[in-house]
Amino acid sequence: MSKYIDEIFALQKEGDNREVTKLILNHFYERIEGILARHSSLDSVEFKSYKYYNLVMETRELYFQEFYHSCVVMSCSVAENILRDLFFYNIYINMVHLSNKTQKYLSFIKAKTICELLVSESVIQKNLLSSFKILGELHSKYSNITSKSPKEDAKRALYHLHKILNQIDLH
């Protein structure tokens, strides 16, 4: 891979765009079978809200292109943002009367606490707790770069992100 990147950089410096194009296409053709196999290995996702559509498509693309660590981290980040949006959209808090310090504190509430609150208020179904928990565990693992199975973890992260997206509605 570094040879590929170095060659592109050298050719770009020389201004040889035809050779750059040829190199990029060859790299793509070498990888196309794997990309197609990864495409067919994922289930489709149903979006009830399109707020996160682009981020989820980008996350899936990371998986297709074999950027597994990035895929896991992105899946976890999207899930956490969904969780926080659900919290702020569904739990009425009169932010006008809160100090800036209190508002900032609310943005740092742990995901686990938000999850449990949303379940107790029937905003999300209890079966989603496990998906958020697994994504939280994966996030910790990948923040510390301690995983030994990134491809499997990426597929697992996408599975749980899809499960969340299939069951929530962000309006």
C-alpha cells in the first residue's frame, strides 16, 4: 500500500495524470472482488430518519474498503450521536433557564445513563440496550487499539448500528 501511495505522489509531482489514473484504476481492479464480497455480506439498512444517512453510508464504505478500525470507530460515534439526539429530542429540558455550565454537563452524560433513561421513558425499546452496550465496548476497545479481530468487529459494529437505525425514528 505505501508503494502505491508513494507512486501516486511521485507521479502527481511530475504532473503525469494519465499514469496516476492508470495506477488508481489498477489498484481498484485488484480490490474489486473483495469489495463486492463485502457489499453482499452486509444486510441492508432501513432509514426511518435521514439525518444520519450520509454518515452511515460513509461508515459502510469504510467497511467495503477494508478500513475496519475506522469503520468501528465511526459506527460507535454515529450510534452515540443518535443516542444523544434521542435524549435531547424526547426528554424535555428547558435549556433557556439552565446555566452554560449545566448545559455543558448535560452533553457529557454517559451513553449508558442516557440509554437507561430513554428505555425507562419508552423512547427506545429495551432490546436496543444491548446494541448500544456492544458499540460502547467496541468504542473502548478501538480507542485503545486493542482489537485482534478488526474485520469481525467492523461487521459486528455495523450490524448493531443497523439494528438501531431500523428501530429508531429521529424527527
